[in-house]
Amino acid sequence: MGSFGGMEWVVIILVVLLLFGAKKIPELARGLGQGINEFRRASNDIKKEIDRNSQEDDAEYHRQQQYQKYNQEQQNHQQQAEPEKKQQAEAPKTGQSDSHS
């Protein structure tokens, strides 16, 4: 089942001419062209929407990654600061008990 040859196209064109007449063919072609253009517009709109959503999803993913990284850094900073705070809190206590003796 290959593509149409020259003779097949001639037969198809003759059948179309007989069915619709010479005056209707330009109207049919115009309607077909408008339909194809509308399909292309809709197809392009869908592509744009998909691309926009994809970019928004990527941006959201990167925001979440940055937020998680920030939270992890904050937790690490707090964990590092806790022993220092304990040492500072204990230092005055030992210093005060030494001065009372």
C-alpha cells in the first residue's frame, strides 16, 4: 500500500470535481486551509502551555531544593552553636564557684 501515483490523483480530482463542482472547490479549499490553521494554532498553544508548565515546575523544584539546603545549613549551624553555648554557659559557673572558694 504505497502512496498515490499520478493516475490515482487524476481520478481523485475528477471525482471531487464531479461531486462538488468547480465553484465549490475554492470554498472547500478555503475551509480546509482555515481548519489546518486553527489546528496549528491550537497545537502551538498546547506546546506553549506545556513549556510554560514545565518551566514553572523546574522553578518550583529549584526553590524547594534551595529551601531544603537553607534549612539544612541552619540546622548544621545550630548544632555547631549548641556545644559553644554549653561551654559558655558552664564557664561562668565554674568561674563563680572558683571565686567563692
